[in-house]
Amino acid sequence: SMATTETLDSGFLSRMALNDNKAGMEGLNRDKINKIIMESSKGSRFYENELKKEQQVNQRIERMMLQKAHITEQQLSKAQAQVEKMTSDLERGRDLSRVIVHVDMDAFYAAVETRDCPDLMDKPMAVGSMSMLSTSNYHARKFGVRAAMPGFIAKKLCPNLVIVPINFDKYRAVSAEVREVFADYDPHFLPMSLDEAYLDISDHLEQRRGWPEALRTHRLHTNNTGTARVEDHGGLQETVELEGLSPVLFENSPSSSPCLQDAAGGEVEVFGTCAEEAVREMRFRIEQKTSLTASAGIAPNMMLAKVCSDKNKPNGQYRLPSNRQAVIDFIQDLPVRKISGIGKVTEKMLGALGITSCSHLGQEMALLALLFSETSWHHFLHISMGLGSTHIERDGERKSMSTERTFGEMGALEEQFSLCRELCQDLAQDLQKEALKGKTVTLKLKNVNFEVKTRAWTLPCAVATTEELFAVAKDLLKTEIDNVSPQPLRLRLMGNLTLPSPGDCNGFETRRGPTSSTTTPEGTQTHTPKNTNTSAETDISMSALTASDKMTHEPSAHASTSSCCSTEPESGTDSLTCPVCFREVNTTELTVFNRHVDQCLSGVTMGQNNHTDTELERGPRVCEEEVEKEITGGKREEGPKEKGSELLSRCMLDSTSTANISLSTVGLNPVCLNTCPNGDVSIHRANTLKVSSQSDPRVRVCLLSPGGPRPMTTPKPESRDHRGPALTCPVCQETQDTNDLTLFNRHVDLCLNQEVLHEDKCVVLQEMLQRESKFSAILRILPCLIVKFSNMVKAQGPHPLMQYHANWPHGGRLKMLALKGQPPSTLCSYAQTL
DNA sequence: GGGGGAAGGACCA
DNA sequence: TTCCTGGTCCTTCCCCC
């Protein structure tokens, strides 16, 4: 009955147009409202981004239509048979025995604010800010003002709109009161948000049938003001009747039964025993308790109950009888958009196939089975048959936890890093509140053009502290910054997320455990100062991270991780080899050793900008000085000789990197060079690092890769121009006479394959590994290890060494070896413990 | 082909 | 001047086995 957006203006954005499928938004002047929305948005970065997204949806639809055109009769009838089989299976399992209720508070946040400030009652108002509204009252909805609309646009639609700032604590408190009522009808109710819940009242109804009237009688309290409310079970409490001041926001639903007088002269209401009466009673009690109204839907499953609760909104309820025909009839003319889970994109895709109602959905199921994924069409089939969950599952394990913030444009590096750290801290606090840890750290960035990026890193162990999170997040952030440099990253949002990931540690885990740390009553983490589990590995890795980051190293920060991924402490060694300078530090005292590593690392100065030649020289010198102080009688290590350095010379550096310390290998992460005494490092042919090992057999160069793999980027035309037409192969070092990336990549692939398959290279490495058991050396000199090698290394020990792939700046990928789950910056410290 | 990780999106309140 | 936040689930791609 309503005009679809496509029939309006041709250049119209369906994603931006008013969404009037919410209650209280019928019969509005859509065209006029949409015109105002468009005028306020046009030309903004947000609008441009929406335009882009809409084009992507259109392309998706085009692809789908193309696919549809190629479907044969045969395919269709085969799919039809499949659909029919599935339909009859589902029909057999149809369960109409449960009574599911979906309760939804009416304009919740707005209603709470109105209750507490009755002056707002007859004014159009919304809760939120100038940049975003959370909800609006029904008066404001008449102007087209609705949730998820920015306040400044709402103000244009309705200049008299009152915007009340959001007050979560208050809504949480009210929500708790409402939930107390829910619990009386279903102790296992499922809250979906502060204002919404599903209940299974089947058991309650069973009992209720035998209840005497007294248990179904509830006193009617009249509030004297909006704020002074009376407890539901207040007993003999006297209430003053002041009819005119009642803050009731919505008229009672028509089904209200007349009030009776009880013995004490107060008004009471008696409720029946059927489902509708029970739900009416529940809504009555919610209103008595909070002065807020709720709407409800009663149906045989959750999907239908949700649709029903919207039917008589606000302050109403709807019951769909528990018989198959009623369900089928109900679903027939229902617009697909009404179903929870079908949003604007799915609606548009289905619309392109001529499907707008649920009956269409059923008719076209064979087609949908061919065009959509299995999960998608199964979902559609359930909807078209009116099926949904019949039992409410509570307490599902939490899957992730995140925190994000939007701010004015931010381009300064220090600001970005400190915000990142702040977010890590907030997240760590939230994690602590629930005593949880996570294995995957995700950084979310939104730039000023509203483009969203997420970058994730999965660790072998679950982590939870600020330092642990930041160690990973800052790596991810740095990689992004480097990726757009020399332009700054212009951000408008940053977020931080931890996710579980299936594995040994079982992802998101609680911290409480027999061996792990404990949580004090105050909620602060405590650790045994010297956990016996703390292996050299964990200590070293943390010291590397913190030192490189110039952060203070709290010994407790990672003690808990060792319970998960600890390895046996190395036995029989009375010295440890520094992963940075390659010298043996003649101590088993980890504190001493870590101090040495820290100093070595700070000498290296990881990836900082604006380092000069002199700093390049100073770094190692500092290192050496410290070494002299630390080590007494430490013997020098024999490193790999010519063969190793030959391989090293194959590392290619990014010509765009200007700093001498922070060079980058092509397709890899920024690499720091650490020259040990007498090293000869020179930049060879614009972007190739050349190391000569003639003067000294010791290993002299250490490549540290502080970032995660480079993210996928679309080739930037300007940077290609900088590069010039010639591309140099990182493997054979020969300049290729092509600017065509496909051709060039093919060449590199060929080169790499030859490299991989070249037998004596394998043998050399294998020998080195066996003879010297110096994985560290290999890791450093070969940031681009290849499949065959990584497999070989993997097979050697318990450590999850693996190959991973880094992106070539202009597309394509390079293969690289690292420890599974570790950012490359931790490479050297882990390598040490091998 | 299936499984798993990473990135991106759809969708929800 | 100003278009959120915090969650879940799904899809797509790529790799490994």
C-alpha cells in the first residue's frame, strides 16, 4: 500500500530514506520528510559513503539477477523437490505447544524521561544527542523523527523537538524493576536489551489454571506524581488519588476490564487464567510498578511473538492462537520486513525478485534455494512456514566484548596511540568485571569518510590485561598508519574488541581456575609474584614487547598467560642467548637477562620515524655498551656464515621508507635493522638491502618486524607513480621490465617456487637448524621463508611455527614465517626459546 | 571439499 | 557543526590439510 522508495525520485537513496515500518509512523508525509532528510545529508561524507554502500548492494543484486537468468528448468525442479522434502520434515516437527511472549516497553528511554519530567508529555521529544538519537516519543514520530536518526536532522524535521541526553543508569534501574515482574511469569526469561524480553509462560499458565482469584487480583495504585511510585505489593499503603496528574503515557488497551472495589475501598482488578489475561496482568503490574507501558505479543514461537508484539503497539497486545491454520493465515500477508532478521538489504534483494510478503517467500522458495546460501534459504523457509524457536535459551556464552568511541577528526599519531591505549584499558576493565579473557584482538577503525576497517590478530593464549591488549592493538594500529603514510590516518572512530577463537585454550575463558590467578573481592587481579609456571618464554616475550614500546614492564601483566601456553623451562643451560645481539648472556636470572634484552631492544628503536644515520649507528652501540656491562665472560656466538648472509641479501626493502632504521621489506612489515659490531649494511639498488659478511663471520644484522601483516589495500595509483615503471623482484633482485602487476606477480611466484624447490637451499637450512639449533638466526635472516621450509620447521618441535602471508603493496602476497598467533614483533624473543 | 582465520557486512536494540 | 554503541551471525576469501 505504501510507495516503495524506488518509485520516488530516481537519484534517491533507499538506505537513507525514512524507515516507517515502526509503530507510530503510519500515514506520514513520506515525500516531504525524505526531502528534508536528503537536503540535510547530501554532499556530506556520510552521504557519500552511503551512496557507495548502496551501489555495492545494487551490484550484489545485479549479480543475483544474472545468476537467476542462468537457472534452468531442471535445476529449479530439483530445488523444488528439495524444498518440498524439507518443508514436510519441518512440518512434522512443528511445535505449537509452547506459549511464547515477547514484551517490549513502549518508547522506553523516552517514556522514562517523560515519566520523570511530565512537562515533556505533550512535546515532541527524543533521547540522544545532536549526532544520534536512541529513541523518540510518539509525538516526535509524527514528524518522522525516529531512533537511529541524527539529532540535527531530527531538528530540521521538527524544530520544536526536545532532545534529552541519554541516561543509561536510570534505564538500567527501571529495567531491573521490569525484569522482576518478568521473573514471576518465567524465571528463565530471555532479556534482549533493557526494554525487551522473551518469556515462555507455558509453565506459568499450567499452574495458573489452579490459582484462586486472590492470586490473580492486583491492586490499582494511583500515583500522585510521576516520581513517587508505590510498590506493587505495598499492602496497606494509602495512596492519594490525584487523577489529573497521572503520568500514564498511553491509553489503556481496549481489553481492560472494569475495576472493582476491594474491602478496603481501593480499586482492584481481577485477571483471568488464560494466556491473554496473564500477559495483560503482567503489563498491568509493570505499569503499576514503573508508570511505564509495555506491549506484548503471544504466539507459539519467538519469531511470531516478536511480530505480534508490534501489532498493537503502544500499550497493547496481540495473541496469535496456537493452531496451524491461524499461523499460516497470519503469515500470508505479512511484509517480509516485519520479520526480525530481515533488514533493508535483504528486503531490497527479495524485492528485486518480486518478493515482498511472506506468502511470496513460500512461493519462490525453490528459486531462493538456488540463489542464496543454505543457511539463508533455510531461514527463509522457516519464516514462510511461520516457524521459529520454541524454547528460550538463556545464558549463552558471551562471544566477544568490545569498546569503541567516535570523536572529532583525529590525525595526530600520539593521540591515536594514546586513545588506543585508553580503549585497551577500558576493555581490560570490562573483561575483568566478568573475569574473562580473549584470544583475538581486533582493532576497528573508521576514517573521516566513514569507511570501516577491522584488523585482527589471534594469540595462542587468551589475554586480558591492558598491556597485553595494547601490545597487539598498537601493532595493528601502527601497521595501518604505516600503510597510508606519508598521509596521516584521519580517524573518526576507534574500537577494540576481543574475541575467542576455538583452540586449545577454548577461546574466551574465565580467569578463575585452579592454577590461574584469582580475583580479589575488590575485583583487582592478583598474581603470585613469581609464578613457578612463568617460563623464560613468556617473560622474554613480554620484555620484548614492553621494551620496544617503552612501557613499564609489570611482572604480573602476563603471569596468567603462562598457565595456558607455558612450556617446560629450558633445562641444562646456564646462559641465555640474547635474541637481539646474538650474544650469550651468562646468567639464568631472568630479571638480569630481561634487562639486557630490554636495553638491546631500546637500542634498536623499533620503527620510529625520523631516525637519522647517526641514530642507526647509535642504536647498536648502546646495545654493545650495555652488553659489556652485563656480560662477564660471555662467549660470542658463531652465527651462520656466507650461506646465511647470502639469503639475507635477498630481502628487499621498500624504497618509500625514508628512515634508515625503519626500513620495510616489500610486502612485509616495517623492519628494523640492528647491526652488530662491524656490520656492513648498505642500501643496494634503491630498495634492496645488501649485507656483506666477508669481514666477520658473525651474524650482524637483525631484522625485527614490529607490525602484523600488511592489510589488503587497493592499489593506490599515486604510489605506483612514485615507484616508476620498473619493479624489482624481491627474490632474484632483477628489475622486471613491466609495470603490469599480474605479470610481475607471476614472475615473483615463479622465482619463489624455484627458491622453494631448490634442493640445496633446503639442505642448507636443514643443516643449520640441526647443527646449531638456531632457529632465531633463520627467522631473522629470512623474513620471507617459503612453504617447504615452514613445514620442515614446524615438524621439528612443539612450537607452532607457521608460514603466514603478507600483502604486496600493489596486490598479491608474500609468504613469511612466524610463530603462530604472534605478531612478528615478538619473533625474536620467541625464537630465542626454540 | 572441509575447516579455520581474517575481513567485511547485515542486522538488532 | 553534528550520523552511535555493543553485540551476534553470516559470507567471502584464502590458505592448509
